[in-house]
Amino acid sequence: MPQSSALIYLDNAATSFPKPPEVAEAMHRLIREISLSPGRSAHRFSLAASRVIFEARELVADFFGCPDSSRVVFTSNVTEALNVGIFGLLAPGDQVITTGMEHNSVMRPLRHLEKTRGIHLEILPTSPSGAIDPDDIPKRLNKKTRLIIINHVSNVTGSVADLGAIGKRKGGALLMVDAAQSAGVFPLDMEGMAIDFLAFTGHKGLFGPTGTGGFLLREGIMAPPLKMGGTGSNSEQEAQPQLMPDCYESGTPNTLGIGGLAAGLEFIRATGRETIRRHEEHLTCMLLDGLSRIEGITVYGPPAGAERGSAVSLTMAGRSVDDLAHLLDRRYGIMARAGLHCAPAAHRSIATFPHGTLRLSPGFFNSEAEIQDVLAALEQIRCES
């Protein structure tokens, strides 16, 4: 039986929880002390808000190995960031190479452009654990290949793409990386990995609030913005400014959220990304080892000991994944996610479509005792099946 009556949150692949206290403190201080409207006035509040945005931009650039912070663009989430790149960089007839593990934030825009612009999709095959072979990429490159879009870490299986190897094999194509699951936990270096467009979200591994995210764009690459409007710059012109990052950041920015994101990045810097990674890896290995001992459970993705993210997908014989999630929540206070996780392509790749899986995703603030409680709860549920 589980030993603790406290709630256990194991849905960090959706949104990390709890946030570091520093994040809440930074946001509370900002909303209490300044007006949060940067670049729209010259008074002290507006200048203070501008500094918040600038310092956050510098932190993001340094964190992801981008030499120019003006190439950092803030968006409301990683979905918006990916949409900017996909809609802005692809023209009729372009070829896109992507994988069978992509989230709908990638697949839905691509399928739309397949119908409306006649782009051509080349889907890389995956192993049963969700891994791709970088050597498959050169075989599919041609003169029309514009983009290679890669999900760095799967939100379904935790499988990890070898970005370094992929960057060396991209030829003349641009490499776009969906770092929603990896940013903050796995190393990401735009220069070292030859990444041209890196999309990230703030509310997962970066410990920021929801409503934050963005992208980094390599020097020399531009895409038309998704939206146009006031930027606080070049206000005498009715044409959208072309300077970075203003051309992509129309409207009053989410200064409060970006300030919270900056605090999350500072927490990672102070704690150590490797420290965070080792703890999550330890809990994930512990979870995988325990699941392997429960009869009737099938686990999908890389095994314990292999490089992987912390998202662990499973099914249990005799139980629907929805039933499992409901029982864990209502009976044991364990919060997990069931279903397709907005990634039907990934579930087709691992043969769990259309019912999906139960996903357990430990985070930095989870403990060994919580993992033991989860395993005990699943064992009890299995005994009742």
C-alpha cells in the first residue's frame, strides 16, 4: 500500500510542478513594483520592464548557446514558436523531413500546409522504442528539402534524438528542433549542434509559468511574422519593423511571465542542469525497474539505463488507461495523464493508437518515496484486475 496520504504529481511532461519558490517570488515582486509595459514609454516603470525582458533574453541566449540575444524571440508557448517557423519558412513544393514521434504542434501545421501549399512530407521511421536513425536523413535529402523538424525528446516514450549527429547530416536543409521536453534538462547548443531554429516552452523543464515560450533563430534566417502590430519601435511607420526581435513580438509582451521564466533559468543555473538531470534520471530508472516487476504492465520507450527523458508510458492488461488514471487520482492522489498526449503519430509508431497510454513523468521535485508509492498503487490495482 502507498505510505503517504499527500498528493503526488507525476505529470511534469505536461507542466512542471511545483515551481521553485524563486519563480513565484520574482513574479510577485514584478507585479507589485512596476507596470510591466516595456518599450512603450520612457518613464522608470517602462524602463524597468524593458530591463526584465532584456535580461531574460540574455539568459535564454546564453542557456541555448546563441551568440546574439536579439535572435531570441518570446512567444506565448512552444506551439506558437513552431507555427512561426513552419508557416514562415515553407513555400509551395518544399520538402520537410520529420519523424513519427512528433507532437501535433508540428504535425497539424505540416498537414495543413501539405493540403494548402503542396509541401511534401517525408516521415522518418522509428524503432519500437521511438528512436530514429540519423543515417536515414541523408537518404531522404533532395534539392527541395527545406526543413528537418525533430522532436528532441518524445513526450510519449522519452526517446532522445541525437541532435549532434542529425546536425552533421542535414545537408543544405534547415534544422528545426522542438525542445519542449528537453529544454532545461538536456544540453542544447545551437552553434555546436548546427540548429537553425530552436523552439522552447517555459512551463516545463525551464520551471517558468504557463504562457511563456519562444524560439531562437540563426543569423541570416528570417521568416514572416505570424502577427503584426505595435512593437514600441519604429512607431512612425505603418509597416511592420524588420529588426530582430521586434518584428515577431507585436503587442504588449508577457513581462510578468517572462520575468518568471528568467527566475526559472536562474534556478537551473544555481542548481546545475546536470544535477537536475541526474535526479530525474534516477527517479525514472527507479520507476522503470519497479514497473518491470509488476505483472501485466507493458512499458514503451527506451529501457532503464538508456538515455531517455522522464516520460514513461505504460499499459496494464485488463485496464483501460483512462481507468488507470482515474483510479490513481481519485483513490491514491497520484496525478498522471492518460490518452494520446497530443501525439497520435507517436502512438501509431509504437502501436498504442487509438487508446494511448498512461504516462508517468517524474520531475526534479519528486522523491524516491513518491515513486515507491506509485509502484505500490499500481501493484494494488493490478491485483484487483
